[in-house]
Amino acid sequence: MGRSLAAAEIARVDWTAQHSLADRPRDVPASLRQLIAARTEDEAAAAYWGLDNSVVVQGALYGAALPVVPVLPAALLDDLSADARDHVLELLYQIVAGEAGEDEAARGSGALGDRCRAAAREGLWLVYRELDTRRRDLAEAILDRVEEDRARLAHHRGALRGK
């Protein structure tokens, strides 16, 4: 695939209109690009922590988390390094496991966690694909949060147990 769908998702968002910790949403697209381009664990971790401490902090979501969600499954279509892929999935998990922080709830975004989980469902099959990799536990944790068809999840888990 020549064109990065993740890069296209990043470019389509007005990041200045988003809310993040320390109100620095302009840093989010650069951190996303760094994460996707990371080739080493150190590069991936540095980009990840720039995002983890901006769009989600200890389970508290900020508004910029919502437009980050579609970028992450799109990134899974790219030729990511193993370390970048690990951190993309970890960030997706942190977001889908989170809930609106107090600031977001006060802004009227109390349903931010539900909205992020709904957005993650749009990339569900890309997470299912990770069940057959070293990232299985993380993929299962994400699917536990977003998959509404519990029978489908149980079926795919069962199919992998036989391997």
C-alpha cells in the first residue's frame, strides 16, 4: 500500500480545535507521525508517552482522544515496526479503557469513553487480526472493551486455542 491511511486520517483533523492535557493539541499529530514511523523501542516509547500524557492520562480521556482512535487502526495497515505496532495497540487499549476526565465531563463530553469505543469498532477486524500475533493479550483486552458481539469474540478466541 503506497499511501498511508493513518497519515491521511491525521491530516484531515483540525487538531487546534481539540482539547488535550496542558491544552497542547498541536503536538498530537507530530507524536502520531513519530509513533507510526518509529523503528526502535525507544522511538516508539517516546512517541507513545507524548500521546499517553496528552490524550489520555491514567484512564482520563481528553477530547483529542476521539480523533486519535481512527488513526490507530489505520496505522495497523502500514508497515509498522514491531515496537510501533505494540505501542499503537497499547494506546488504543488505554483510550478504549478510559472514561472522560473531569475537564471533559465539565465541557459536556461525559460520553467521551463511549464515543471512543464506538469509533474503535470501525477498525474491529484490524484488532481481530492481532489475535494471531504476539500481541494477542493486548488485542483481547481491546476487544473485551469494544466488541458488542460476544459470541463472535468467543468463537475467534476458541478458534485460536486450537492452534
